[in-house]
Amino acid sequence: MAPFELPRALTIQHVEDLMKQLDALPAEQDLALDGQAVELVDALGVQLLLALRKRQQQGGHGFTLQQPSEALREALNDLGLADALQH
């Protein structure tokens, strides 16, 4: 399966819609997210990514964040989570 492309905005205004899209994906497989288009990120957007990683791990499935944009990398760094989504 091709990576799921994250939207331009990963913010509180968009997290609910994004979660609905992600919940519609098949649950019993690895999840790869493509973060290259992300331009706006807030703490709730990062929290969503962390929750997705946890859900995947608890289900015994892989989680990868591919090509995080500079904005996404900066948000992770600012929150002290630079390494959290890379493992």
C-alpha cells in the first residue's frame, strides 16, 4: 500500500477530518505516512501522530513517517519529540 499523504495543515482545525480518513484505512496492516506536504503543524497534530504510532504498535503493526517536511521536523524538535516518530 502506498503511504498515506498527510495534508498541508496538521492543526486542531483539521485533526478530526484527518482522523476519520485514517480510521477508514484497513486496520490490520502497517501504516506509512508521507509528511512532505505538511506546512502547518500544532501540538494536537503531533499528538495525533503519536497516538497513531501507539495504536499501530499495540496492534502489532508497523508505523513509519516518511519524508517529514521541515515544518513537521521543526514542530517535533520544538516539542522534544524529534526521535519519537522515527522509530
